[in-house]
Amino acid sequence: MNKPAVVSPSNVDTSINVGDLLGLLWVKKWVIIFVTGSVFSLGLLFISKLPDIYRASTTIMVKGERADNPLQTLVSGQIGVQEELDTTIKLIKSIQFAKVLIDKIKQQYGNGFQFDKVLNDEKEFIKVLSIQPVPNTHMLELSFEHTDAKFAAFVVNLIASSFIDYELSLMQPHADKSDEWIRTKIQEVKDKLDEEESKLNDFRQNNNIVDIVSFVSLAKQDISQLHDQKRSLTLEAEKLARVIKTLANHANTDSALVISQWSDVETLKILSKQQAQLETELSQIKLRYLEKHPKYKAKITEIEGTRQQLALEFEKLSDGLKHKLSEINQSIKSLDLNRIAAEQQLEQAILKNLEFEKIKRSVSATTQLLESITAKQKEVELFKDIHHASSIIIVDPAIEPEKPVRPKRAILAAVVLFIGLALSLLVIFIAKILGNSHKKYYQLVRAYDLDVLGELPIVSRFRRYKRGLIFSNENEGDYRLFEECIRSIRTRMLLSDGSQQDKIIAISSLEPGEGKSNFALLLAKSISEVEDVIVIDADLREHSITVKLGYEPSQPGLTNFLAKTHTFEQCVIKDPTLKADVFASGILPKKPQLFLSMSRFENMLKALSKQYDRVILNCPPLFFASDIMLISKHVNTINLIVDVQKHTVTELENELDQLVYTKSKVNSVIFNKIKVEHKNYYRRVKNRKI
């Protein structure tokens, strides 16, 4: 078994030859005739029950009122011709107008259509009503559809005549009440306007408001000047405070004289020069006299006197600066009081101005409202004259239609016939495609150099029978077809090489439940017709053969023989249904590999190959790889049962890849549960004897 270079389910040839296609259609002609005829008959029955629908139409003209009536130009918001057409269409198809029409129809036409859904649902009524503008005109075509031709003509004429009254009722709703309401509202607004104007005059007189805007402007200027004065005085006060602080920081008059502010004072200049002169004279006296000399003492006294005078002058100057600073601070406080008073006056003036403006706005708004209502009153009076005549003219009244507009029975019948034919062809093609799906499995298996010994059809009743009754349906058509497939596979096996090991037919599957045990038993039954055969249940994990034949699971078998607890004669079963010997599995061991690896098992197979023409081994599934590998040592080939309903093509490809890697001896495949088309023949011969 070799792995192919490329295997893909998409490479399967699914094309259909034209000749094969025509042949298939000819074979299935009765199916086509039956399906097409059935669909056509049902379609004709449905078409025959469809009611006839009649359509009645009328034509109306929508006049352009703006051009015809000069009063229209005086009313704001009037629309043009195209807008009038759109408005008319919307009004005719409105729910409200439909209610009006339905009430009139019930009153005028009687109760003959009281159960008609068109007269019980406004939306259904609108659905069967059609309105189409006539191109390049001011006209509309109204159509109404119903199963009664006379009723359809009556309704469409009623629509045209009723819309005239409906339009007038919409355009002039409660005209008298509206006019009275407007007059009342005008009087109320006039009274309110008089009241507000009186309030405005009283406010102006009580507050002496002549030009409040100028007053507010002057007040703002005064406040600004006060701020400037305060700023100037504040700067001067800060400057004086710094001078006073500087003067206080100097310990004596000599150091204070260094300050530029003092050096420019005339008195201080004189005293300073006098002190300097005295100190110069003192320095000369020091050169000639000692400290106790009268001249020295006299000069010292003069200097001290001058210093005292300087100190007094500095003290007077400091007191003057402090006094001036106090006056400036007092002026600043006075300015603050004046500013606060001015701001309060400004605030009061602004509030009065706001109140004044509020009253003025109210008067202005009331005046505008009065003008608007007065204009509306004029429009209402104009509308009374405008809408005395309707803008709708009936051009072509509807007449009772003679022929229905639908259904088109001939066209519907042709469509139904086509649908029936298409459906029958679709069923045949789907069945053909599904029936040929097993070709993909054939191509995949052959790509792995495996032989396909045959295929087994679906036997629908196998699974319904109880234990021991696997062959009880052998007279049924399904079984007859299955039996023929078994015989075909048997023939292929018997025509193979006849070496000793080829006498052993090993049968396995990919997974449990794929039908290998059923196949092994039925193959043994078929081979027993021409050769001496024994079936060995080598699947030591399940009593499949024993249970299917109806024997007890405790029946001694292969494990008992290999364990030497029973002889061959005690284990073998002469089954009358199979007409072959059966070697059961025996007691199921925990480790089947221990038994399958015994030399006694190999010797048994060799002995049975000499004793019987064929030995059928029911092997465990390939799922149990270790078991099947031990058995494969004693056989040339393994026949694999594949249930196509359990495995997709992709899954089967993966399983075959695993077999390539494990180097198994699987050389042939038998497909199970293949859908076979031509099996009626075998059902017809169910009462025949072979």
C-alpha cells in the first residue's frame, strides 16, 4: 500500500456526458411526467380558484388655482401646479379620506359587501386604489380593483365626487368658529397693548427718565474719574510711606542728608553747610589746642547746637510728611465713598433702563402679534371667497369593466408547467449526483493502489431484527440484492491466488460498527455453498459473532482454546444456518495481545488452513492497532470494510494515510451502505426460489 502523490476530493470527475444525460432523462421519463403532471394539476386547481379582478378607472383634472383666482396671489404659502397634483394624490390616499369613502359606500351600496375586507380595513382599501398622473397634463387617473365589476365602477366614481366635498371640508374647517376666535384674540391683544403702553408711560414719568442712556454714560465717566484720582493719590501715598520709612531707618542726621529728597531742602542745606564749616574749624583747633581748652569746648558746643537744629528740622519735616500722608489717606477714603455712591446710582439707573427696555419689548411684541393676527384675519376672509368652487373636475367618469385584468390564467398555467418540469429535472439531477457520490471513494481508494472487491447496498431492515435473526429477512428484496453483492465479492476472492495463506480471509474495519461482522457471516454462508469454511471471531474485545448468531456470550471459543481450558471440538460450533463451522471469541480477556501473540494461535491458523478450504478471520477494527498488527503477521492481506455513511472522503483519506505509515497489509476495500438505484428487480423476485 503506497501513498499517492496528490489526492483531493475536488479532483473527482463529476462531469456528465450529453448522451448519458439524455439517456438518464429517457429512463426517468415517467418520473418527469408524473412530477410535472402533479405540479401542473395542483397549479391548475389553484389557478381555477383565483377570483377575477376587475379594474374601473376615471380621470380628473386638478385646476391651477393661483393663475385662475387673483385672490390666491394675496395669500401667502399657496402652492404651484405640480405641488397641487402631489397634494391631491396624498389626500386621496389618506386614511382619513378612506374612512369617509367606506362610510359612504356602506350607506349608498347597502350591506352586500359588509364582509369584504376592503370595506373593513382602510389600509386594504388604499392598496387596491391606484392614482397615476397623466404626463404633461394637470390630470390624474384613478383606478380601483375589485372582484365585482359594477362595485369597482361605483367606488371609483364615488371617490371623484366625494373628494370635492372632502377637499372643501379640509380647506375651510370650522370657518365661523375660526373667524370668531380670531376676532376675540385681536380684541384681547389690543387690550393688552393698551395696558402695556400705559405702564410704559407711567414708568417714564415716575422715574423722570428723559435720556437714561446718557445718564448711564455720564455716571460711568464719573466713576472712571474717581478711579483715576484714587490711583494717583494711592501712588503718592505709597511714595510718602517709602520716604518716611527710609527716614526712620537712618540713625543720625548725617546719614539722612545723603537722601536726595532732603539734600534739596534750603534749611537743611544751610544747617548742613554750617555744620561742615564748624567741623572744619574744629579740626584746625585740634591742631593747636587740647580738648579742655575753652575754644575747643566752645566749638564743640556750636557743633552740637547745629546738630540739634538739624534734628529738629528733620523731625518737623517727618511730621509734615506724616501729616500729608494722613491727609492723602483721608482723601482716598472720601473718593471710595463717592465711588460707591456713584456705582449704586449707576446700578439703579441700569436696572431702571432694563425695566424700561423690557416694557418696550413687550409693547413691541404685542404690536407685532396684533399685526400678525390682523393679517391672518384677512387671509381667513380671503379663503372664504377662494374655496367656493372646487379645484377638481371630473373629465371621464368610470364605466363598468367587461373583462377582468387578472389573473392571466394562460400565463400562470405556462409558468406552473415550467415549474413542474424544472422541479422534476432538479429531483432527477440531485438523485443522480447523490447516487454517484461513491465514485469519489472509488477514486480515492484506487489512488492508494488498493483493490475494490465490491460494494454492499443499504439493507434497511438489518438493524430491526433481534439476536439470532440476522438471516430472517432473506426473502426480502433488500437482502436478495445484498446476497448478490456478497456472491460477487466471493467470486473475486475465490479467483485470487490459492496459496496457503490466501486461504485465510482477514476482515477488518476502520472503526467498530461498520458491518464487518455481518459481512463475515454472510460471506461464510455464501462460501459454504461451494467450499468448506470456518469463521473465527478474532475480535477479542466484543462478542460480535456470537451475539449475532444468537449464542450465549459465555460460549467457549478462541481464548479458551488458546488458554488450553477447552479442546477444539468443545469450542467449534456447527451452525445450521451458515452451513459452516464457527469458532467464537470465547471469554474476553483484559489483554487480547497476549493471546494473539501466542505461537499456539499461529499453529492453529496453519492447521485450520489445511483442514478447511477457507478460514474467515473476523478481526478487530484498525482502531485497535496493536491487535490487528499481531494478526497481520499470519495473513497476506486484510480486507477492509468501509461504511461510506460514517466517513467523508477527507476522513477516509486521513485513515488511509495512517495505514500507509503503519505499513498495514490492507490490500482491498469493500464499501458498505452504498445507495443502489436498480434494486426493484430484486424486490420483485422476493417470492422466487433460488
